[in-house]
Amino acid sequence: MSGWMCLMASIRASVLVVATLWTSVGNRLPYLGRRAVEEAARHHLDTYAWQLAWSMANHLHSRGLWREKEAVHRSAMTAALRLDDPVARAYAHRGLSTALTGLGDLGPAREHAELAVGLFNALSNEAVRAEGYRRLGETAAYCGDLDAALDAARQALELLRVATARNGSAPRDRAATASALNSVGWQLAQLGRHEEGLAHCEEALTLCEGLENHNNRAEIWDSIGYALHHLGRFDEAVDASGTRLETARNWKPMSNLFRLPGASTRQRSRV
């Protein structure tokens, strides 16, 4: 076997090992994972590069590793452009938007979110298209454009309702729809429409029944507590916040655990 073929085989093996081990020992792998993506892209193993970056996205996000997330998605973008693959480009744009939002570079973050929406909208899968709008809504909220954030959240919710109607109430679809409902409710509450917001969040909570998704439920209880607080229902708001804390203790890491009701949108950290 030639030296070049040995190198390719070694990189492929490294990428697959990192992808396999990521979820079990991921807190020790950010540097190794970043290097695997960068090396895969450097050696034109482009499909490996963008898919590994995608597989790492939630892990890096939940730990606030924005520099690492930016780096792996810039490598993913290089790979996606060489592949001329719109799906790979869409996920790379979405990952860059999330990373740059975390770093406070909001102008480019919103540009990447809008590019992701355009690419996702060329696809027929409503659930995938909704991912783009959810990212755009989060970024718009961090930019302070609450009307645009609400509009994007509503578009995501509409797409997910269509997907759920077609595919049935699969747990993944229910969880995504509950998250979208909560996003709409949160944005309504941010605009002072607390009763409407609370109704959406309570619907989201009902949809979460029976799902092992502690992060989702914790976020929903957070939004409910916020709306109740601003409606003057303070005892209920305290109970909601307590439930949120208890729910979040079942989710690791708890990086967003101690945000009190009333904190600004920019203090929220969501995927």
C-alpha cells in the first residue's frame, strides 16, 4: 500500500473512531474532534468532514465551546463547497450561525442563518426546513429583532405541524414540535403578549408528556415561569422555576440552569 493510501486509511479510521466515541467521552474530545474534522477537510475527505462536524454540533453547543464549533464548521464549509452539496452547505451555515451567535458576532451570524434557510427551503423535508427557521429565529432574537424572531419561530412551527401530520406522532417529531411551540411562546412573552405566550408553552408541555427530553421540558418550564412572573402570578412562577431546576438536574451539562425569570433573550443559550 502506498504512503498516500496509508494516510487516507489512517484519517478515515480517526474520523470513524472520533464519531463513535464522541457521545461516551465527548467532554475529553473537543480538541481531537476538531483536528479530525480539519484533517479530513485538508485531505479532501469532504463527506467525512462535514458529517463529523454535524455530529459534534450539539455537544460543542451544550458546553459553550464556540471557538471549536466555529473552527469545525469552517472546515465543514470548505468541504461542502468542494462537494457542491447544498445540504452540507446548509448545515455548515447553520453551525457557523450558532457559533458566531455564541461569540457575539451577530451580523455574520444572522447572514449565515439566512443562507441556511434559503438552502434548507430548497428541500422537500419540512422538519429539516424547520431547523433553518429555528436557527434564524434564535439569531434574530439575540440581535434584538423580536418580530423577525417570532415570524421565524412560527414558520418553523407550521412546518413541523405539517411533518407531524404526515409522519404521525413519532417521539422525535413531538419533541421538535414542542420546542417550536415553546419558541413561539417565548417570543410572544418577550413582546409583552404573556397570555398568548403562556398558552403556547403549556401546549408544548402537554406535547412533551412521556418523552425523555429533560432539556426540552426545562426550557418550557423556564418560559412558563417567565410568562407567569410577568402576569403577576408570582407563586405559580416560583413553582415553575423550581420545577425547571428539578427537571434540569436530570440533564447534563446544566450550563443554563441558574437563569432567573426575567433575564434577557441574549442570556439564553439554546441549540
